[in-house]
Amino acid sequence: MALNSNFDVSEMFAARESQRSALHARYLNEQLVRVLKTIGYDVGFQKGQGQYLYDRAGDKYLDLLSGFGVFAIGRNHPALRQALKSVLDADLPNLVQFDVSTLAGILAERLLEYVPYLDKVFFANSGAETVEAAIKFARGATGRPGIVYCGHAFHGLSYGALSLTDDPNFRLGFEPLLPGCTSIPFNDLAALERALSSKQVAAFIVEPIQGKGVNLPTDEFLPGAAALCRKYGTLFVADEIQTGIGRTGKFLAVEHWNVEPDMVLLAKALSGGHVPVGALLTRKSVFDKIFNQMDRAVVHGSTFGKNDLAMAAGIATLEVIKTEGLIEKAARRGAELQMALTRLVPGYELLKEVRGKGLMLGVEFGPPKSLRLRASWNVLETANKGLFCQLITVPLFKDHKILTQVAGHGSHTIKLLPPLVITEEDCNWIATSFDEVIAASHKVPGAIWSLGKTLVDNAVRKSA
């Protein structure tokens, strides 16, 4: 039967948008629906353009979440849409499998122009898939079983990637995980050397800036880690899935510390937000030990990894990054925003620090000194560690139309990952809104602490 020529998925979205929560609760994740309703985030977003989202009432929101860092070039960028449309209109011979992809070759070439010390690219469908590939490549290339990672790391939720996090909120119920994975404290070179000295470690995998908490390395850590990896024959793998593609004001975050890894993992922003794509960049010496003869040409792969739409999305994203100067803009806007938020620190005892690089920023809160505030803080912490940050993120969303996220379970840090296209006016919007919400959090009793009581009551009911 021929498809109705009037078939329009956007019309289907419009017709059933009001049922989105019911559909999700019935057929997908009911608990997520309950969370969104509890904190008042179920506003029904209808449209996304650049750095902005629009709800069913037509209100405009500033998106500082960017789909967990996916929308670096903003939502629905016209250049990206045109690139995808051109591929669909061309009837290209996609995923022949017994052929090689022209667009994959072009995207690989352009990626390696930014990382000239690496030679080869492997494409996958996501960041977690690139982590899985890195584990396999490292073990295959070195003949060693061990993988070392850092405490508080997050590398994904597939089994190998999950084995590289020590967060029980993610691990609970899914163990046993991959053997041979060892955690060391972030920024601890002595612990890293102890772990590597056995010469049984295939790879040290590290986020240059940790996404969970926006934790920055010391100036010595990444260069020192690279030197230790060379000393003990371990591959140095930089997980740039969140920090790469210009997010920190450099194409790769490791550039801030002049480090050249043996592998670099990319995803998120490379997709432009439309078609998932992950990329593992590595040295020829590593790649050739995996694909070392013709009968091992397909020893590792992914069915959709080099699909034409994903490759086109990556090519278009890099083109937008370059032509709009978004790496330089991220550095400039990030410095301005960090300075504006840092100016607030002396005025508020609950606000401890603003840190980050480029447009990856962490706004950290901590225990106050005054007795009244400390008592209220302790009530929240007893009920659920890190709950205070919800007293900031919820009014930012409801009262100031800014979408943010807490930087991890039990974290006292709010993470900002805005699109790299934000303006000076957006930065003023952010700084003013944070100032007003943080000021309100210092008034006890007050509306924000009434919200805190509601969140505590919910936490108590949940644990009952």
C-alpha cells in the first residue's frame, strides 16, 4: 500500500503533543515523567532554535543544558539541516557495507586536520560506543588486560563504559562489570604510577575536565599522566566526548595543557544534534595492530557507524564551527560569563566557586557559616545530599526561564553547557538570574526554602 502523500510527522507531533506525558508513561519511562511533573519541568517544549527553547505557552527559555552538550552549534542550525536534506535528495548509496564511504573519508580527513598528531578514525554511533572501542583497541594493541580510570569519572552506561565509573547510582544492580578496571583519584599522579607500574595496564582513560562536577585537572596532572603512560607502555586516552569540538575554547580540552593523547574520543557536539555519531581518533601504530591483515578487516565495527546522514552532520558541524568562529567565541563568552558569576561569590556565603574552561562551567555551592542558613542546609543534606542545588535550578527554570542541570548525583555544583552561539545578552540574562535566585536562597524563611521543604518531603516519601 502506497504511503499517503500527505503523511506529515510534524503534524502528528502537533496533533498528539498534549499526550506526550501519557504516551511516555505508558510506553517508555514512567519515572522520568513523574520527576518532570514533580519539579515543574513538564512545560511541553514545542520548538528549538539556536540557544532557545519555546514551550506550549510560547515562552522562551535559554538552554544551558544543550541536550547534555549535543547542541554546540545551537538547535536546528540551517547549515546542518541543508546538509542532511542534500544527502536525502541525492539518493546516495548509503551503507552498502561491501564498499567504503566517501563522506566518512571526508569527515575523517577534516577531524584529523584539527588533531594532526593522530592518523586514523573509527566511527561509531555514540560516545559510549567509542569508549567500548577504545577498551578493545587498547587491549588488542598492547596485549594487556588492565584499564585505569579516575574516581568521579563518567564515560557512558554500556557495560565497558560503566565499568569505568565508581558511582553506585549507575552501577547498582548491574554488576559484575568488566574485570581489570582500576580507579585512581583524579589529579593523583602517584596513584597513577602505582597502577601503571605493573606494566599490565593497556590504557589510562580520562576526561580532561570531568563532566560530573566540572572538576579541572591541576596543571601538572595531564602532562604528568601522559609521561607516565609513555614510561610504562600504557596508551593515554582522552575522553573528549563532552569537552571536545570547541566546548572549552579549544578544539580539544587537552590543548589547554599541551598534551597529545594516543586516542581521542569524540561524539555529542559532532552530531549537530540531529544524527548520532561518535569518532575514535588514534595513532596508526594502534590502528594497524587491530586491523592488521585482510581477514581482520572487519574485526570491529558498527552497522550504522558510517551512515551518510551521520557523516554529513559531522561535516556540517565542523563547517559551522569554523565559519562562525565558535571555538574562539566559546573562549571569549566563557571567560565573560565566568567572570560575571565569580563577581557574585563574595556577596553570598552559600556560593563557593565558579570554575571551568570556555563554555563548560561549574557553579559550586557549599555549607554556609550563619546559624540560620546552616540549619536549613543541614536539613536538606540529611534528607538527600546535593538537594540544595535543586533550590537553585528549579526557580531558574520556573521564574527565569533558564534550563540548567546539577552536575551529578549528590553534587553541590550546577553545570552550564550552553550552545556556543550564546550572545552577550544571554550572558547578562544568566548572571542576573543567578544573582536573583541565589539572593532569594539566603532568605530564611522564604519561598525557596518552602520549595526545599517540599523536596525533602518527597525524598522522605521516596525512601519510606
